[in-house]
Amino acid sequence: MIAFFVAAALSVLVHELGHATTQRLCGLPVERIVWGVGPRLLRIGAFELRLIPFAGYITPVGAVMARRKWQGALIALSGILATWLVVFFLAFAGAIHVGWLKDFAIWWLFWALVGLLQMIPIGQRDGRWALAALGVLPVPGKAVEKRKPSKL
């Protein structure tokens, strides 16, 4: 069971660091990288550790979307990509055959598969942010502007 919780917590951290790293590589600053929910335990620079490390988010500085549409979509999807890079690394390293690492590798794969649910384009999920960056959907949380009917 320890491997289950460690893999869950670390997959969240890797996911959020994937977003933050890609955002920085695109030339956009990151205000906060938050790992967890609940009361803040520690803050070092832009990084915050919260009490329960099974969720997280990043806060960009300034505009939410990148300068180019593809950059915004890449930033939104990079958390999932980072999690799957670890899956491929664990597979390449043969972690499934290493006694103490076996359970961790299996649970990491499980959480990476669960992480694919982030691709569902609803609410605040990464799939929704990617489609908003491409201009397909409105930005989550923003009110849609209603036009007044024109008078003829």
C-alpha cells in the first residue's frame, strides 16, 4: 500500500512539474507550483508543499495562454506527457523486475492511466485547457460574453 500512495503523490508532482517546465521553456514565467491541497507546509520560491500531496496546480504569471496556440496546448498536455515519460523510463530501466521497485512501477503505470482522464475536455482538466489554447473551447472559468440582439 505504501507504493500506491507514494506513486500517487509523486505522479502528481511530476505532472505539475511537467506543466511548469514546459511553460518556462516557452518563455512564460510561473508564479506558483503547488503540490497538494490543504494548509501550506512549506514554500520555497515558487514551490509550495501542502498537507495532502494528491493534487496540485500551477499558477502562470500574467496571461493564461501562451504567445502561440500550439504552445498553450503543449503546456496543457505536458503534465500527462511528463507522467508517461516516467512510465517509459521505468519500463526501459526494467523496474518491473526489481523487487522493491516492482510495486511502485505497477502503481505508477496505474496512476499514469488514471491521468489520461485529464484529457477529457471538461471543467479544469488539461484537455479543456489544451482546446481552449487552440481556440476550440472558451477558457475555463471565464464567462461567455452574450451579445445583445441587434435592432433592425
